[in-house]
Amino acid sequence: MKKQYFLMLGLTIAMYSCAVRKSEPISGQVVDASDPRVKNGQRLYHAYCYKCHPSGETGLGPAVTSKPGFLTRFQARHGMGVMPAFSKDQLSRKDLKDIALYLKKLNKL
Amino acid sequence: MKKGILCLCVIASLAAQTGCYSTRPSRGGGQVAGTPGRQINAADIALPPGYRAEMVSSGLTFPAAATFDDKGNLYVVETGYSYGEVWKEPRLLKLDARGTKTTVATGGRNGPWTSIVYHQGAFYVSEGGALEGGKILMITPDGKQKALVTGLPSTGDHHTDHLVIRDGYIYFGQGTATNSGVVGPDNEAFGWLSRKQDFHDIPCRDIMLTGENFTSENVLTDAPDDVAVTGAFSPFGTPTKAGQVIKGRIPCSGAVMKIPLKGGDPELVAWGFRNPYGLAISPDGRIYVTDNSYDDRGSRPVWGTGDVLWELEEGKWYGFPDFAAGVSMTGKFRVPGKDEIKPLLQQYPGSPPKPVAVFAVHSSANGFDFSGNPAFGYAGSAFVAEFGDMSPGVGKVLAPVGFKVVRVDVKTGVIEDFAVNKGKKNGPASKLGRGGLERPLSVKFSPRGDALYIIDFGVLQMTEAGPKPLDGTGVVWKITKNKKP
């Protein structure tokens, strides 16, 4: 149990410390959105997430580029703290996966 | 059992990151201790590969917008007014290739001069009108001025904004008086409520109210326990009733209006904006508008609504004061720990359209222009100046937001950074201790479309006493594409 606790603590710290800037002027690249799923994730990210996490960076909310996909999906569906929850009517399971896929690509820049 | 513990750890981990929002301090870009200086170094600006930045002119005081005459000369307007109730002389300046400034015209104590367009031998300038009401001015190259329209409802929070010229008409934006439809103590903090005690938002068409009223400190009296009850679209201290009709009239607030090029009475184009700051015409002739969204301040604070890029559709209503980016605010966008947002209008004049793009909350997406030259790149995309947050006055942010130029694909709504400051963190140059962008307020492409000019307002510090702009810290930057990347 202790091991798992420290693992999660480490994960939390890593998520903060690894949240670096990924936008084109900084990384020199943009996300390749030729994959329709990445393109869909990019579009949805800008419609629902960007305003609080601009370019994946900290804004009104914390940075999101370095979060594992399953945490992104969990948080988007259930909300946490002040973040609103997005219902299945707003974002389907596939949509959430596409957003996580887009963020994974963004994080790799 | 183990899975349960792991699940709890995941939830705890997420809660650790998000649940403590209320206890975390605001870290806005203007929240700088002491007196920030202004270094200037174009090399501190990060751009996509193949582009370069250079400084064109510095030492400007509150520059807001730029234009070019038919010979390709560059002109800039200095506002002559800044939030923080700082009054200067508005100026129209000609900048030569070496950045030398020549004054073409000056204005009175009725700034801010927010916008300038050169058209067929004359300059057209929006005069914000913080004291006497907004105006659209025509200024000849020898400095002679003529007001084409006066008395625009600009003596509140937001002013007469950018203009564009199309088909013989001047289209211009007019901001609202308040944050979200109700005059409150925040308007006294802006500085205008004491001098314009009857001023309030004016609808463009008749509206019927829900009768929602708001009790606040009465900031117009010295009595310590005196309160004021204020309804929507009404003077401070004036309550409203359910079913009450507020007559619409023009000119109105929160609208895009137009006047003939030779001057005349304003006509309504579209309404229901909050602060339609930027207007620009796309290469295919459509007009787009940037709209600054709600703040967490005043009697009806709103949380978490991003600024918007709209396509302008004649006759449409865009949602103020009950919608944000086309979404109803009823039951949403509540400031953490505060009351739910209730509607102010009993019936809606229509359904707001879908936004083209939604910018970061408090980014202050303002003046913009379209790339029309494939040689510069991103042809058809909108380049938008983000002035940057004015936190904590407008609400809390966890890190500086804005302070950059972004480009928007108007077909998809995808926003990509274009010009930002280098470094591990985003923010204005003064906060980062570097020499790049401070507060970009507008952008303008050169007549050939091969260079993007960024008009950088300069340092605006957010202090406990309110906004504090610094004279002489404004800069004009130029971005070009290298011929050989």
C-alpha cells in the first residue's frame, strides 16, 4: 500500500514538473492532425478545454499536457474540484479518447 | 481491495491538483512587485521556424493600433487613456523607417483612441469616449478632424472599439457599460460610476427583464451600512420588476453598428456582444469580431468564460447578458463559492450563433488581422493580439494568460500560438525579466501582407489600488518570414 501511495505521489509531482510548454514557437512543431482521430481530438480540445488550459499550459486551470490519458478522461467525465464534468451527451467515450490522443501528440512535441 | 486503494489514490491525486483552486493565489501577468522595467530584445520572442522579429519603434505611451497610408507609411494611435484612470493626450503618429515619430493629430480628454484605418486619403479613428461618449473621427493627413458620429454610450467599463470600412460604411464595435448587465461597486472601482451615476447598459431592441435584483454596498454614499439594490439595464440603485420592459434604442451598448463614410446616424448591425473590441475583414470579405467575455467581478460575477471570435452576421443577437460563447449561463459558470447565475432576460431575442473560436479565459483577445499573402504563410488565418490577463481584478488565474499573438484557423476554431515570450513560463516580458512582448493590443499586416506589425501597449501592472500603466513602455514590433528558412 505504501508503495502505491508513493507511486501516486510521485505521479502527481511528475505531472506538475513535466508540464512544459509545447506550442509551435517553443517546440518548432505543431501536432500532425492528419489522423482523423487526432484531428477530432484537436477540434474538441479547442471547443471544450482550451479556454482553461491554453495550449495545454496552465491558465484558469492547471497544465494538462503531461497527464496520462486515463486521468484526463476520468477527470473530464467526472469533473474534480472546480472543473466541470462533461456528460456523455457532450463528449462521448470516443471523443474523450480522441482528446487524450491529441494531448499525447502535443506532449510528444 | 488493492484496486480500491489505487482508485482512491487516483482520486486523491486529481483532487490534489484541482481541488485546491480556491486556496491557490492568483498569479496574473500584471501581478509584479515593485516597479517593473521594460527591456526590449526581439530575440526574446519565440516564433515558428522561419520567422524573425524586430523592434520598429519604442518609447510609445499606450499605443493601440496601426494603419498604412497609400504610400505604405506606418501610422500608430496612442490611446491617451488607460484603465487605472490615467489620462494623456491621444495622438496619431507617423513612424518612419527608423522609428522616428511625427505627430499628425492630437485629441482631447476623451480617450481612448482605440483604432485607426486609412481609407481614400483620410484616417478614421475610434475615440473611446470615457468622459464625453464615443466618437468616430475623420482626420486628414494635415491633422484636421471631423466627428462623423458622437454620443456613443462609452462612459462605462468598455468603450468605442475597432472599426473597419466596407461598401461605403464604417462598421465599429461598442462595448457594454458593465461586466454582465448590472451596475455595481466594480464600476466605481473602474472610476466612472461617481461621475456618471445614471449610466447603464442600453439594449438595442426592447427587452423584457426577469426582475432579478442585486444588493450591494452603496458606493455612492459615505454611510457604512448603506446598501443599493440594482436591476439589469438600470442605473445603480434602481431595482427592476419581473416583466419590466426596457426600451431599446440606438446607439446602444454591446453592439456592432455602422455609419455612412461621410457620417450620419448609427445603424444597428448586430447586438448582444459584451465588448466587441476587434473587427477585421477576412480575405473573402467577411467581417469577424473578437468579443471580451465576462469577469469574476461586481454584483453578477461570472467564472470561466473565454473570449470569443465571432463571424459577424447582420441582425443577429450574440447572447449578452445571459449567454457566453453561445452557451446559456443559467446554472453554469458560477464563481466557486458564490451564487448560481440566473437569467436577466425573460425572453431571448434569438439564439446566439456558434462561435468561430473560444480563447483562453481572461486572455483579452483584442485587435486582429488576417493573413492574405501565402508568402507570409497561414493565408486565411486570423492573427489575434492577446493583451493578457488583468488578474486579480478580473478574477483569478493560476498563471499568466495571454501576452502573446495567436493564429486562428477560422474553419476549425483551432488556435495556435504564433508569437510568445521565450522561457519555461508564459507571461509578459516585465514579469519574466526578459525583453520580449509585454501586452500586445492589436496587429496589422503591411499592405503587401509580407510583414505583421504587433502593437504592444507596454507595461500595465495590477496593484492593490488597481491597474497602473507605465508611460513610454509601448513598442511596435515587426514579424517577417525569412526568405530562406
